[in-house]
Amino acid sequence: MIWIKFPAPGVAFSPAMYVCVCQQVTDREIREAARQGCRRLEDLQDTLGVATNCGCCAELACELMEETRSEAAAFGCPLPQPA
């Protein structure tokens, strides 16, 4: 069963895109992991299992993570930092 979180009223909705087919991880899950403090591919691998099988998704997963962190910084939203 796939659960899709719907945005708040007035927020545009776009369907999730599978980034890691091997582990069934979506772009939304990667973005949320980045917002929760993932900063490296190894963090995503430990948290979500991304790129732990065939590895074809590693580049896109990293791009999404960096893009999410850059967007947060541009809007002045502090993200968790590693200990």
C-alpha cells in the first residue's frame, strides 16, 4: 500500500516520483530526509536505503538532497546540523 501525503489547502500538488526503484524511495522521502539533516549519500543510505542495491539512483538522490538544502537556505530555514 502506498500512502501519499496531500499538501495543505492552496498548495500545489505534484505526484511523488520514484528515485530508487530497488528500495521504493520517492523524491519526497529524500527531500524530507534532507530537511531532517541528511547531508551526504551515506546519510541517505543509512536512513532510507537509497543506492544500496544497484546504485543507479545515487546521483539523482544527491541532487535532490542538495537542492532541498539549498532551497531551505535561500528561504532562511535552518536545517539540523550533524552532531
